[in-house]
Amino acid sequence: MSKQIVLTGITTTGTPHLGNYVGAIRPAIEASRDRNVQSFYFLADYHSLIKCHDPERVNQSSMEVAAAWIALGLDTDNAIFYRQSDIHEIPELTWILTCMTAKGLMNRAHAYKAAVAENETAGTRDPDQGIIMGLFSYPILMAADILMFKASKVPVGRDQIQHLEMARDIALRFNHHFGELLVPPEAVVDEDSAVLTGLDGRKMSKSYNNTIPLFLPEKKLRKLIMKIKTDTSPPEAPKDPDTSSLFSIYRAFADADAVAAMRQRYAQGIGWGEMKQILFETINAVLEAPRRRYEELVADPGYIESTLQKGAQRAREYSVPFLAEIRRATGIRPIGG
């Protein structure tokens, strides 16, 4: 493979919001058009089972997330877009990697340590109470997602760097025993990636329940934007744009000239109500056409499914022969011969 391989997983535990769009979806979609890169984008539905045991929600979220990415312009002719659970080789590779992974390495995973610490703080007799193996083994499944497609670059947030380091450790240990088959991946952290504030001024996150869903109807979108927390300064008072939640969101959707002009408006004084209306109009203009396309896609799940199946077929052109190599290297007879 001459092209650089880049892989990104997309969680399927809820409806995408503005923060997801600005921080992850938009830059990934732009990258999907790069003909010098082979991009893999997958719906991480196996991962969703760690937190969500509602089958209807898992299925619905997968459809909504897929529809969102397609509506926003993902180039599915160039990028390979698939559902994780359609790649049957991934669970098998996960088991093989599990057999090569030290328990001590998993003990150091941040999510597991946080769950143990929560139990200890609560005075629970068993520090592992309520902790499922899916949470404990999550980094191994993530490693299989990455290593299956020989991805050398994996765009992640800073909170995922440890998982990439674990994937490297697992790959190197496997290679030490069975030969140089797995490509140790490198984390790519975009320090310039925008982090949006939510309704309450904190980082926009489902955990804080302060998000603005991406494809809300116009009236609901405006209503939520009008709820964004601001201070009590009067309209005529000069304001600092760099400490304004409204401005931070506006900057992520407006062009450079509009942002520069808005800085001047802040210096001169602008009413929060007026700014919220401008913010609504700016965001709505960006999302109006994708919203219509999203609604069409959600109403046509058959089209979404066919797109994902085409992506899965392309992905398995990589995963099937590579797993056969891994089986041979480990002494497991390849399927069919």
C-alpha cells in the first residue's frame, strides 16, 4: 500500500452535536477528500455496548451518526466508511491481541483506574464492583480496530493518547513473537482543533448535558442558542471576545472577515440578544443544506445501509487477507486452507 493510512472511529452512543462537528467531523470530512491518503472511518458500535445496553438506541444512533457524516459531505468514494460490527475479523484479532496483552498494561488504563477510584471513594468493599470486562478490555478492541488496517496515523483527542500508546505496545509485543506484521500506530493530536463551549460555558459535552444537537430544526436551534449563558453587562459596554462563549462558537462557523468584524463589534459594545441572533443565523446558514440532506437520509435507512455495506466490502478486502497472514504467523490454520 503506497498511500498513508489514516483511521478514525466514531462513537455511536448519541446524536452528534456542534462540538463534535467542529472538533472532529468537519476536519475528518475535509481529510476524506485527500487522494494521497487512504482514510478509514468506522461506526464504533461494538464500543457502544460498554455503556449502552439498549439495542434500539445503539441501532438508531448508528443510523443517525452515519446519516450525519454523509449529509455533511464525507467522500465515501475515496474514504472507506463502514460499521465496526460488519468487519468479522476484528473480534478475532481482538482475541489474538488479548492473548498477547499483559494484564498490568490494562490495569493502567485511565478509564479502568477511574472506575476503581470511584468505587474506593464510595467505600465499596470490592474495588472492581460493577466494572465489566468490556471497559477493562476496551483498549485491546481499539488496538484491533487500528492494527487490522495498518493505520500509521490515528487522529485522537488528548484523552485518547494513552490508548494509542497501548496499541503500539501491543503491536510491538506481537511483532516480537511472530514477526513484523503489525504497524505500530502514531497518535495525531490537532492542537488547533476548536473546542466549543456549551450552554453553560463549560466544554460542550454529553456528560455535562449542555450540548446543541447538530441537526435541530431551525426554531429549536434558535431556542437553544438563546439559552447560552452570558453575563449581565449592558449592550453598550465593551466586551472581551476571547472570554465569550458566544464568540467562541461564532468563530468556529464564520469566515475570517466576519470574525474580525465581530471583534470590533465586541470592542464597541454589542447586546447579548443581538449576538445570539447573529450566531443563530450564522450556524443555520452553514447547516441548512446538510440538515435537509440529513432528514432525507434518516427517512431512507436503506440507502444508509447500502453505503455502509459497500464500505464494509471494501474494508474486508484488507481485513480478510491480513487476518489470514496473522493466523498463519500464530499457528492458527487460515479459514479455507
